[in-house]
Amino acid sequence: MPELSQFYGIVIKMYYNDHNPPHFHAEYGGFQMVVDTVTLAVIGGRLPPRATQLVMEWASEHQQDLRDAWQQARNLEPLDQIDPLP
């Protein structure tokens, strides 16, 4: 599963040709969470509260990038890296 971004020990990934709804996977310290790229709702798993807050902040700043990455993944194209949180 290709990595889109990495920050503060959090890794953001997206599968190629994955099922709907459009989403990404966040991993941190043995925890995993799945987030809808359209609504930014958590649709599976969980991270510790602070890591969740950082993922949501990052995702809200990069929502269009995530939508673009989803389309690239659906088309089996290489995924562009997305800037991490500063």
C-alpha cells in the first residue's frame, strides 16, 4: 500500500483500486484508522486522541489532494506524495 505522507510518527496510506467510499488509512503506534476523504468521518478503527486530531487537521488541509490521490489509485497510477504537517 503506497504511502501518501508521514508526520509525527503517523503514516498515511492508500490502497490501489480500493473499495468505496473514497478513504485513506492512517497508522500510528500499532493503531490503524480509516477516514472517508469526502466527509472526513472515521469509518473504521481508531488512533489515540492526539494522533486523530493531527490526522484530521492534515486531512482538512489536503482534502483535494486526497481526492486526487483516490482517483490516481483507482486508475492504478503512481500516487503523488502529499506534504506533511509542519
